[in-house]
Amino acid sequence: MKILITGGAGFLGARLARTILKQGALSGQEITSLVIADLFPPPTDLQADPRVSYHAGPMLEQQALFASGFDGVFHLASAVSGECEQDFELGLRSNLDSTRALLDGLRQAGNAPRMVFASSVAVYGPDASNPLPDLVSDHTLPSPQTSYGTHKLMLEYLVADYTRKGFIDGRSARLMTVTVRPGKPNGAASSFFSGIIREPLAGVESICPVDARVSHPVSSPGNTVKGLITVFEASREAMNGRLALNLPGLNVKVSDMLQALENVGGPAVRQRVRFERNEQVAGIVANWSRGSTAERAHALGLRPDASFEAIIQQYIEDCQGPGYPADALKGLAR
Amino acid sequence: MKILITGGAGFLGARLARTILKQGALSGQEITSLVIADLFPPPTDLQADPRVSYHAGPMLEQQALFASGFDGVFHLASAVSGECEQDFELGLRSNLDSTRALLDGLRQAGNAPRMVFASSVAVYGPDASNPLPDLVSDHTLPSPQTSYGTHKLMLEYLVADYTRKGFIDGRSARLMTVTVRPGKPNGAASSFFSGIIREPLAGVESICPVDARVSHPVSSPGNTVKGLITVFEASREAMNGRLALNLPGLNVKVSDMLQALENVGGPAVRQRVRFERNEQVAGIVANWSRGSTAERAHALGLRPDASFEAIIQQYIEDCQGPGYPADALKGLAR
């Protein structure tokens, strides 16, 4: 089986690649080739796997690659929310146009490959005539409030139409906010959902820019990758009609996250989180889903992470693996 | 006020142009210039108006025109449902790419013009996990089952995002099936919604390919044009959040339409309609909305046509105007 992962050099894409390579098969078929398409080369552990090859560069230049005949595709490459807000044309190009290039390449290949498109909980948003429900569900009418969410939603429908026409066998999985991500705090409004766990564990102070009562659906990297693979392996019949679905999210308040941090790491770790309201971030987050359900993913056997403690434990274990700094757990007295 | 109508040479676009020219103003501002962009030149009565100019050719080649500084835009140009199903790339180009060219041109102009995008009731469709309700409403989750409906829905969201960013002041009006259209029967599955009225009035037999109990939301050309103008003139506040809305439809059964035909034209006219089931057409129509509501349009003061008799009467009056053949009412004994 020849697999393509776009965005496969990023945090989530590389984890997906490692998981697929480790299990060695998808849908019971052996992985003979895994191709990563991303702006930059994948981590060295992936490059070292003889089944892996990579193409570094913009997706818009890779249509010949896309048309080369894949059996399965995970499309994760995307300009992220903050980038799309800052640079409108970059968003159109990196999301809409690049996905069109991918879809048209796959269509040219003519073998109707299975494809999972990584969509996002960002398709949901409130407006005056369509307020957000307490929990967004597969049946909630999306009103995206960012260009990123707009592109994701548009592409879900395009993936469905290419599938209806028989050009691909596509489906769209709406990712919840993935936490705990490694790396430095960045400008993304959601950065603090990882930062308030990651920095205290590294012995560094972290600022929480929103109220402790803020609630949000989150998912560990491991459970998110499991969701992508399960949606890939689901039969068309099991998808039961509409091809977009929410992946499961654990609906947590910031206060729950910090209590879990204390339960796992002790009070000294938790005390490294300081609340300092940032009106801009708080304003953006106020437009986000407070929680989600995932009825259709549930029918495929998917579940949210068991607890936020389990999410933190996963991060602590991850810190032993590639891509994590040596001092990632310096703040954890053990 | 300088107005652009894309698709302004077509049946509905030309009617919109005539209505705007006749009333002489939009939002209380005088119409000084009305530009029609379409694949072909507009009817001669429009060409004769000194306020009218036209640009014939593909929209993809007209970005300079679009960037030339309009105060208001009605975007009606589109490849229709049957065309998009037959020629997938034509649909992508004529709908998605052409609208991108328009939006980017308007954005370049920098004056955030008011824009109405003509969307369609075709955004709605059934699937296994999202059956159609009896009446589709502004709150119904769309599941388009055609490329045409897919493109319309995607573009509604793109129009909303360009508006959110302040590049245009856009809104999307979902048109119901427009009847009675002039012209010959064509290959469109919806053709019979006009044909079963138009042909008998001209003294010609018409075949109804679906059961008399089939129900559908329809709108007269006049009421549809009124809807487009009202949505154009509505303030941003009156739009109340989400920028896409259903225009009002009169929910009628085929049997109601034929009863109205008899009421207006007498039994001999009605008897020119013969039922002969066409499985292909009936199968397509089975995926269509059986009726609609239009809560948000209602709040703007819009209403469905008063009755199907009134829709037929409008057609009979239209037959005196430009674009209708001399024998259009040959079958009507008066």
C-alpha cells in the first residue's frame, strides 16, 4: 500500500507517519511506501525508514506527485488559523488552491484512493442568527468565524463532491484542539491550551490569558492520530452518508486542566501558571466551541481521551521520544 | 451608483437589470451606470439604455473590469446544475474560479462594494445521516447532492469570509426554483416545473415526468428579482449575523400547479399535460427539497408569491414583453 501524508513533517503528521509505520499496515494491507509532502523535510527518524520518501516544497508544485498513484492519502497540510488571518492570500493559496491541486492530481491518477482530510472544530462559530450550542455536534450548522475555518468547511464539501463523483473515496475528520503540543509558545490564540501544561512541566512560568471557567474540546495527539486512522479504515457504508464528522473531544475547563496538572505533577507545578487576561485572546476564544459531541465517530468506535490526567501522562511519555527537548520535564519533581 | 450584474444577459439577470433601470435607484441612490458581464451580449432593449454597458466573455478574463470600482454587484453568472454534472471541470472553473476572480477584483478595488450572491435551494440535499426535513429552513444543515449545489454552498461561505474581512459587503440569497421560465424545454431536471405551464398555454402538449404529489418550493421571476433587490438594500444589521438566507418559496405540489393552470386557463389547457414517469428525472427530484421556509427573508419583508395562479398570471403578462414568442399564449382561449 502506497500512502501519502501531506503535512507529514509537522508535529501531528510525523506522529501519524510513525504510528502507521509502526503498525505496518492500514486496513490489513502492508505499507510498502509512505510519501511525505511538506514544505520542509520530515524528522530524521522518519527519513531513516526505508519505506519513507519525501518531497519538500509547496503543494501547488506537486501535482505530478499527487497523480502518481497512491492507495491512501492523509491530507494534513494547511496554513493555520493565525497565518490565514494575517495573510488572506496565503490562506487561499495554501488551503483552497493547494487542496484543489491535490484533489485534481488524485483524480488524474484515476484509482479513486481513500483519503482523509483533516478538518477542524474551527468550522463552528457563533453569529447573531446562529448561536453556538453548548456542545457542537455533527448536526450543528457551521458558521466559521475565521478564514481557516471557512477554508476547512469549503474543502469538506469539495471532498464530498469529488467522492460523490467517484474521483476519490474521501472523508473529513474535524480535529479538536490538540494538546499537549511540544515546542515554544507561539502567537496562535490556542497556544495556551498546550502552554499551561508544557511550560510548568519544564519548570517555566506560563500565563493563562483566559478565565479558568473557559471550556473547550481537546484531544491528545495520540487519540487524534487514532481518529485519523480509524476514519481512514472505516468502510464507506460505516460512514453512513455525509462524509464529515467530529473526532471525539474531551470537554474540559481550564480549571479542570490545571487540577489535572496538580494531580499529575503536584502543586508546585500548577503554581507556575499565572492568570493574566489578554483581551484579544479571550475575545477570540469566546467565539470557540465550549465543547463537542462526536456521535458519528462514536459509531466507528472512537472515544475521547479518558481524562485530562491521561493526556498529561501521554505528554510525559512523549517527552522520552524524538522531537522533545531534554529539559522538557525539568519542573517535574520525581 | 455604478452597478455590476454578472449573468446579466440571462433570463433572470436581464429581468433584474430591467427592474433596476426602471426604478432608477437602489438604496435611494441613482443608478448612473449598469454594467452587464456575461458570456453573451444582453437583449437589445438593455443595450439601448444609455446607462447600460456590457462585457461579453468568460468571467475569468474580466478581473480588471471587476476591479474598476463598482458600488454594488449582483453575482448571478453560473454554470447550471446539469452542466456541472456533465463537465466537472467546467463547473469548477465557471463557478468556483470565476467567483474567486470576481471577489479578488472587488477586493482590489478597495471600496468594499455591496454584493448579492445568487445561491440556490440546491445547497440542500438528503443523505443517510442527515435526511431532509419536510421544509428546509435557514437553520437546516446543507448536504448538497450535486456539484452545482456544492459550489453554491462553498461560495456562500467564501462571500461571508470576504465580508468578515471587510473586502466586500456581501450576502447570499438562496433562490428557489424559478417558474415560469420562457423558452424551450431543456435537459435540466427542473425543466418541467416551467414546461407544464408554458407549453399548454402555447397550445403544445407537455409531459410531466414525476408524480402529481411531488412538492417543491417555487418562486416567480418577479418575486425572485424583488428578493435579490431587497437583500441588496438590506442593511448589514438587518441581515442579523449569518449572510446566507433562503428567499421565500411557494410550496406547491404538481397537482396544485395543474389546478391553478385550469383555474386560469380552463380545462382544455390543463388537459395538454400528460403524465409519463421518467425514472431518471424522478430520481433526481426525489433528492430535492419538498418545501422551504424563509424566516430571515421574512424579517426583511419578503413573502412568497401569493398563489400559483398569481405566478401564472405574471407569466401571461410577461408574454407581452421582450423575449417572449408571439405564439406563447396561443393555447389560451380568451
